[in-house]
Amino acid sequence: MDDYTWKDKEYLKERMEYTGIHPQKFALWLAMASMTMFFAALTSALIVKKADFQTWENFKLPTVFLYSTICIISVSVVLHLSLVNYRKANFTAFRLLLFAGFVLGTAFLGLQLLGWNELKEMGMPLAGNLSGAFIYLITSAHGFHIAVGLLFLLIFLFFAIRSRKDPIYELKNIANPKRQFNLELLVSFWHYIDIVWIYLYVFFYLNY
């Protein structure tokens, strides 16, 4: 076995020696738990305000949000396939799928902006009725997390492209354990924010 690969595996093993859970993975779980409570609080506040029937106004959710839902599901699928190909040392497919995930994630944000524009055309501006304001608030909060995910995805993509001729790993068809672990964290984060959006879309659909 390649000496560098052995050292990387030993590094990961040492980091998990006492708890069995890598500190970075545990930190990600804590972040996910915090985000879950944050979005749960926002949707709970929406339900409370909706009970005030005198000021709440129902309207049809713009169809573009359905398209953005399909788009973000595609991100999860593409990034998962990227991880699978990396584990198989299919590095060209890995990079192409990683790039496709970045494009789809960016497209998701673009579709969200189109959804905001449709809301304005429906007479639901940001400073309008409270029912519309909740859509802006919650989608912008989720969009921020998407932007963070895109930033990390872009950084990962940059290093993946820069190291495409790495003689230690890629030219020997060996998957770097450190990079694989970081990729697993990245994919897990994207799966999470994708699930959050699916929940939010269903929640909006049922409450509007």
C-alpha cells in the first residue's frame, strides 16, 4: 500500500480514537441540529401568525418553486454520484459531476430569485402582507445556507481540478482518504439542506 495513503488512514483513525466519531463530522451534526431548530422556529412562527385570520392572506405558491425543488434534488443525486466515482477512483467523472452539482446549485438560487419576482408580480412584495413576508424570510435564510454550500463546493472543485495530475494519488488511481472524508462531509451537508428545502416546499404548499 502507498505510504502516503497509509499515513492518511492513520490520521483519520487517530482523530476518531476516543469517540469513534471524527470531530469534523460531529461539528457538522451539531450545525445541522442548530439549523433544524432554526427552521423549525421559523415555520412554527408562520403557523402562529396564520392563526390570525384577520391579517393573513392565502395565495397560490409560484410554480417556479416546484422547479427549484426538482433542481435541488438533482444536486443531491449528482453529488452522491460524484462521491461514488471518487471512491472508485474515476476522477474525471468525479470532477465533472462535482462541477454539475455546482451549476445546479447556482441554478437553484436563480430559480429562487425568479420565485421572488413572481411573488412581487402577484402583489406580494417584501414589505407587503405578512404571509408573503414569511416566504421571503424563510427562503432567504435557506438560500444563505445554499450559498455557503456553494462556496465550499467551489473550493473543493478548485482543489480537485488543481490536483488532477497528482502523481501520488490520481495517476496511481488511489483515492485520497482525507479528500474522500471531506467530500463525504460536503455531500452530507448538501443532502441535509436539500431535505430542509423539500420540507419547506411541502410546508409552504400545505399552508398557502
